[in-house]
Amino acid sequence: MAKRQNDIEVVEEYLEILNQEVTLRFGEATSKDTIRHLIEKGIINPKALRNYMIIYDFESILKFNQGNRTHTFMDLSIKYHISERQAQTIVYKERKKIEASFNITY
């Protein structure tokens, strides 16, 4: 079954509601405040947050390891307490999910 994308109108309505909630809670909110609010409300899945950080770290650690993917996946598995295979799966299969076109229908 294919994942159903959010329509742009739904996304815009959600952004307006989120803006109201965050402004009411924090006043002049920073991006960190907004992310914290989303995590505390359960809107951002902890596993999705971890996967995003693994993908982000993959890029930076790969540069540090001079392009050696084996050592990079070993470093990720140690840092996040997952197997090397899990790290590979997250990087290769989850990376496409952070693209806007994967999540929103324009």
C-alpha cells in the first residue's frame, strides 16, 4: 500500500494552528522551541527523529572517515546502539523520506 501524502491545504492549516500553539506557549519562539513543542506533543515520532539524526551524522562522519562507508556505519552503530545493518537500512531507505515531495502533494 502506498503512503498517502498530505495535501498542501492541510499542511498550511496545520502550520497556522502550530504557530498559534507555539506563540501562546513561548511568545517569540525559536525553531528549537517549535521542535521541542512537536516532540512533547508526540507529533514527531522519536524513531523518525533518531533516523533523521543518523542520516545527518552519516554525511558528517563520512567526510571525517574520508569516504569509508564501512567505518562510517560502524561509528553510527556505536553512537546510536544499533547494528551496522540497521544503520545501512536507515541511511539508504529512510533518506528519501526527508524530501518534501515525498510528504506533501503540491
